[in-house]
Amino acid sequence: MAQGTFTKLTPVAEMKMKGNYKTALKLKVRASNEHIFEVYKVKRSWVVNLEQKTCTCNRFQIDEMPCAHALAMMKEMYLDPQNYCSDYYSTKNWLETYEATVYPVGNQSSWDIAQEVKDIEILPPLERVKVGRPKKKRTRPSWETRTQIKCTKCGRKGHNRRTCNNPSIN
């Protein structure tokens, strides 16, 4: 795929599509029928339904943009991936979003606010703020892997030299 292939898309969508395409180059495709394909790599496989714009990884449905699996299939079929992207990602819609004039609101003291809006009392949330640094609750995406530590004493993964209890190595 040449530089600037996804010219109908916004710059961010174009970068995401290029990243998906790089991943798609490593995948193999097997056709079930004219709309359903199996995309696979080593021991993993995904099913892409082109007619319904779905993939078993769910990225195609959630992002409304072809995932790497769908792009691998489109590459084999010589299809234009831009035709399968939501209109939200088009440069035309992006420009139309920002073409209207945004008027300044002026100083807050000059605002005309209705009395019933002024009378509304907004209270803080009822939950207690916990002490200390918040715990990390981030769900890792499938492509992000955690690297395991490797013991320099025995060469096995999952522990370090200090916690190594392999009796055969001194």
C-alpha cells in the first residue's frame, strides 16, 4: 500500500488504517464463500463477514473501520478498504464539522441565566475518596503483551536470580 492511499480519510483514521494494514500483511486468508472469510495466523483465526461488516475480533463493528483481519481479506480480493469505513472518518465530514462559526460567549457576569437553573444545587458524589495512589485498572489490548522476567541464574522465565530455587545451579 503506497503512501497516501487512504486520502478520503482523516489523518488519524489514515494512521490507524495503515497500522492495521501492517498487521494484515502477516495474515493468511481462506475463503468460505463470497462474503465470509477465515483469516488466520499460526494457531489463531478470525472470521470476517464482509456483507455484514463484522469480524470475530469485534474491532470492525466497534470502530466501524476495517480491522487488520478485514484488511487482509480485502487485500486478497483487491477491494478498496475506504468503502467499508464509516462516514465519520471521511475528510469531508471532518471539515464540515468545523466549518460553522463558533461565537464567543462573553464574560460570565453578562450571561442571562434562568432562575430555576440558578436554584439547582449540585452536590458532590457520595463515594469516599480513597487514600493513596489509585490502582491501575487498564485492560490490555490483545496485541499488547507483557514481557516476563527471565532468571539470569537458570534461564527460566517467571522469576529472577534472587528468588531462584533451582537446586542444580549454585
